Amino acid sequence: MYTVVLDWLEERLRSGEISVGDKLPGERQLAEEFGISRASVREAIRILDAMGLVRSSTGSGPAAGAVVISEPSAALGWALRLHVATRSLPVRDLVQTRLLLETQSALEAAAAPETPERAAALEHAAELVAAMDDPQLPDERFHAHDAAYHVLLSSLAGNVVVETVMSSLRQATIGYVQETVAGLEDWPQVRRTLQRQHHEILQAFQDRRGQDAAAALREHITWFFGHSRAGEGSRD
């Protein structure tokens, strides 16, 4: 029964009657409007929350209730992570998808117009790379900076869907990366190699050398995946 609420919200979002930031009607009102139980309404709200479409607050007052938001990467990221855990989505295929998205984004970013947003993204990417240069930076933060760096660079192509999917892919594979790194005896050397590659990639983006940026990204991604696979094999 809760699907009637999902369909209703989709229709209202498409028509513009409801927008991001608007509060949904209360449970009682929705239940009465659709002739369903309040439990079914609550189930619909929980699903919308998990999908990154609403944020719910309990209690009373103006802050209580469900407010429409838009965080698609969070929902996609969780879904991908769970399917990776079931092994129905092979890590190799996720890596291949990253290659396709990131290399194409690099080519398109080279031709994108100069905007304050582009300058800010490149500046932030440079700050992340500088932070990762610190050998004392904890591995957990290194991985977080690494993920943010790649998503930032993919955003320079100006494609919101690609940026969202990239963010989701990084969320989905972060656990695999951390587990792999924990088993690498030569991780310090691997980290230095990744950093050298990060600098080369960033410089190519800054210089608008799309072909060089795409080639550097391809080498960077395939090198780490190949190295991690070899490391797993040596432990078996």
C-alpha cells in the first residue's frame, strides 16, 4: 500500500507542486488522503529516507516531519556496497566502469568553460593532494581524500549524473580498497606511487590536457587494481 505515497510524490515533484526543501503533509493527512494506514505511510517515509529523497525528524513543532531533499549518491552508494558484498557486482566491473566514466570526464573537462566553480574544484583538488603528501596522514583519511579527489575531478566535466555515479562507486569500493591496502606489505611504496600519479593527473587537468589526463587516470586506476590483485594472489 505504501507505493501510492511514492507514486504521489513522484507526480508532485515532476509537476513542480513539491520541490526540494518542502515539507510533506503529516502521516494522518496522507493516510486519510489515500485510505491507507499510518503504518503504511511510515513505511513509505522510511523508504524515501533510505533513497535519499526525504529527511525525517521526529517530535513536534516546525522542525518535525519529512522534508524533501536530494542526495542520490548516498542511496546509490549503499545499494552498490551491499551488492558488492553479495558478489553480484564484481569489483573488476566496478573498476572498468570507473575507467569509462573518469577518462571520458577528463576529455570533456578539458573543453569545459572557465568558471569560478571549476577554479574552486581544482583548488580543492590541489589541497587534497597536498594533504595526502603528508606521510603522517592516517590511512583512513588518505583514502577519504583520495575518493573526494577523484569525484572532484569527474565533476569538472559538468555532468551531474556522472558526478553522482562516481560518488556512489567510490562509496561502494572504499571498503574493498581499505581491506586490500591492509594486506599490502609494500603499502608505503604503493602510497608514494599513487601520490606521484595524483600529481600528474592534477597537472594535466590544470593544463587542460584532456588526452594526457585520461591516459594518466587509466594508468593510475589499472595500476592499483592490478597491484592489489597481485597482492591478494601472493597471500593465497
